[in-house]
Amino acid sequence: MKIEFEHEYLRELSEEGKASGKKYRFQPKVIKQYRKVVDLLYDAPNTEYLYLHKSLYKK
């Protein structure tokens, strides 16, 4: 699945595990979980696949 990031620091976090700006510092656990979810989105074959993961959609 193709992912478009609204902010550059989000792309940096997903690819490098850190953002270049001092404003966007996060705890390692938060970054690890964020990267895990982004990887799940990259690997998703379609949007219906995301319904299997209840934390990724709103009712």
C-alpha cells in the first residue's frame, strides 16, 4: 500500500527511526510502535485488510 505522509518528520520517523528536528523527539517505545504500524500499512494488500486490526480504524 502506498503511504503519503502529511509532515516530513513522520516520514523520517518511519524510515530512520528519528526526526531531524529537536521539536519532534519521542520515547523509543513510541517510535518502535509507530514503525510497527507503518510497516503493517506498507504490507497491507488492500484497505479491507486493515479491518482485521481494530486499532487502525474508527467506528
